[in-house]
Amino acid sequence: MKTILNFFKKIIKPVLSRVEASARNEAEPVDARVKIYSRAEHNISRAQISEHALKVLYRLQKEGFDAYLVGGCVRDLLLGREPKDFDVVTNADPDQVRKVFRNCRLIGRRFRLAHVHFGREIIEVATFRGAGEEQNDKQVLNKEGRLLRDNVYGTIEEDVWRRDFTVNALYYNIKDFSVVDYVGGMADHKTGTLKLIGDPEMRFREDPVRMLRAVRFAVKLGFKLDSACEKAIHNDVQLLASIPSARLYDEALKLFLSGYALQTFEMLRHYGLFQVLFPSTENSLAVEDSGFPRLLLIKALENSDKRIAEGKTVTAYFLLAAFLWEPVRMLAKEKMAQGEVEFVAYQDAASEVIARQIRSTALPRHISMAMREVWNMQPKFKARIGSKPSRLIGHPRFRAGYDFLVLRAETGGADSELAEWWTKYQNASENEQRKMTQPPRNAQNNKPGRKRSYPRKGKDSTPKTES
């Protein structure tokens, strides 16, 4: 009898799950809330869309599939910005997409995506994602308490609820050039509000990195965070500790190399997220130097944003070196107080700080090595006599080390006269450099040491011997 009951449970359970999912969708009235904005009601023009993205959309439509632009590209087009890339979503599965496009490659294991290649441009095509309703209780939570879902294919109505923010869940329909809105994203665009789809607590448990994404998008778009989202971030900061440090490193680069580093830094600290990414830096910022806050990191972030605005490159290792400089400097100071030589103290401090940081954000080895070189160069700038300056200027990282010295000088962490000397030295001719590195004359003439006496030449110069 028990075996028969278990048999019927196996049959009935998936059906009940689908009924519950249907009921949930009815409780969240998708169809009732969906609004279609005609071409006359929005500002998106096909002239603003990549010709390759249009080719993909039209080809899928011609083959009888639904095809939409979705996500950040629709959001940016509505804001009058040029999208970084164009993402397409469709009801065709990846294998069907590959049959339509000969220049297509499938990627991913858990959730496959189609990449359609047009030279250097890649149009990413995703199949509508489903709700993943066939789950058992063991799959819902992992050991850190994070919610997990299986990626399965579904409908556009289900796909909406798998996205994170309302402004990222707008669909541009190539069939009639309309914008399809299931979650009030257009209204949030108008009010400049970043709002999560669904319950914020639940969405952050699904993926705690959404807290970092919320900050990044809010700063980038100039939006304010929804109050429910703000409250959930304050409550769920600790969930980020369960994210692999390698993924947090990737997210940190997105946060601070997008041209809004200073605002992002301030917002992360406001919500308590920065201490998860850079705990040693957060601790050092709490200690004032002679009654003044530490300014080097702020100046580095300002310079980074300025360079990106001017179209210049920013190296990740230089900015990360600025992030961790105060922890290194403070620890080196402690070691020197215990009797360590300055250069050795800085090397040991760098090793300890980097080892701690890797547990939070996994710095790649080539990045950490470059940071060390910049830090180790700082004490060497004090040597300005003899051949040491010419050897230092030939170092592969000299320019980065020099820029770091200037940054320290601008924020009171190094002698401004020293930075000026190195500025002049590297721009001087070879003869001028030689003169600049000669010891002062007084130092040459007044060197300590015993005087040597030489015998006079002549008759009396030969020593007398006894016969």
C-alpha cells in the first residue's frame, strides 16, 4: 500500500508544482500588468540599433520565432545612451538558433547561450528562461543559505521574473517596434528608480551579487534605490561572504573601472558593502592621520574617473595598489618600530596584506605582482645620489611607481620636493641627470677619515738605517 502511495506522489507532485507555479503567477498578475508601448510612445529608433542585432532579430522572425531586444540595451536606448552591446532573447532553443545562423557558436553548460559572430561584434541570443518549478526542497537552499534554481527554458512571461531589476526587464519587439513592459519598468525609468522584481530579500538570497549590481546600476544611471531594496541590502550584506572570491574580484573591476569609481566607493560604504570587498582598507579608513582623513584613495578614484572620461586607459593593478596602500603602510610602520629595515618591512607588509585580501577578492598573480612592484619602489625614490636613480628609471614599472609617488605627494603622504625632483630628473638630459645625482661638493670635500701622509722626495726622503 505504501509503495502505491509513493508511486502516486511521484506522479502528482510535478503536477501540483505546476499548479502552484501557475497560482503564483496569477498572484503576481503578469498579464494584467503587462503594458505595450507602441512606437509612438517611446524614443527607440532602429537607427540606434546595431545592424547586426537587427539582422539577428529579423532572421529569427522570418524563421517563425519571436525575437526581442532585452536588458541593458533597451534601458540605455530609452535613456538616450549608446548601448555597450545588444542582447537578443527568443523562444527558439539554442540548437534551433544554431541552425538559423551558420556563424553561431553555443556556449555555457548550465544555461546554454548562442553567440552569433559578425567579425568583432558578437550578438548574444538567449532562450526565454523558465521558472524551474520542478525542484525538491534540497535544491532550494545551499549550505550558506543561498537560494538555488535550475535554469530551464520557458515563456516570455516566465523570463521576466528571472531578471533582476524592472528597468532591465523591458522587451523591444522587432515585429511591431513596441516596448513590452510586464513589471512597470517604464514608470521606474521616468522616476529614476532602481527597483528589484519580486521580493528583494528573496532575490538577494538567490544571488547576493545583485546587491553590488544594484549599487553599480544606481550610480551609472543616476537612479535612486527603491526603499525596499535599500532595507534588504542593509539586512543581507553578510550573504556576500558566501560568494567565491574570484567572482567578487570580477565584480570589483566592474564597480571601479566604469568611470564612476568615487561615487561607487561612497555608496558601497554607505550600505556596508565595501568592507566585504576590502576589509583591510575599510579598517584603515577608520583611523585618521594627524586628525585628517586619509585622502590617497579618494584622489586615486578621482584620477581614475577623470582618465576614463578623457578616453584614457586605467590599469587595475594601479588602482588596487591605491586601495591597499594604507594597510601596507600602516603594517610596515609597525614592523619598522619593531626594528625591521624599511625596505624589508614594506615587502613583508605587502605579503601579509595581499594574503588577507585574496580571501575576499581573489587577486590574480600578475595583478598582485605588479602591485608589489609599485609599493616596493616607493622607498627607493629616496635614493638620489649615484647610479641608483638611473637604474630605477629603467624599471619596467617606473612610470606607475612615479605616478604613485606623485599621488602620495599630492595627498601629504610623501615629500612634494622629492616628487618634483623625480619629475625634473626623468625629463632632463643625460648630462643634467649626471649633475643631479652627484653628491654635494661639501660632502665630497668633508668626508670623514684619517689623513694620509706622503714622504717628501729628496735626500731626506730615504729612511736611515743603522749600520
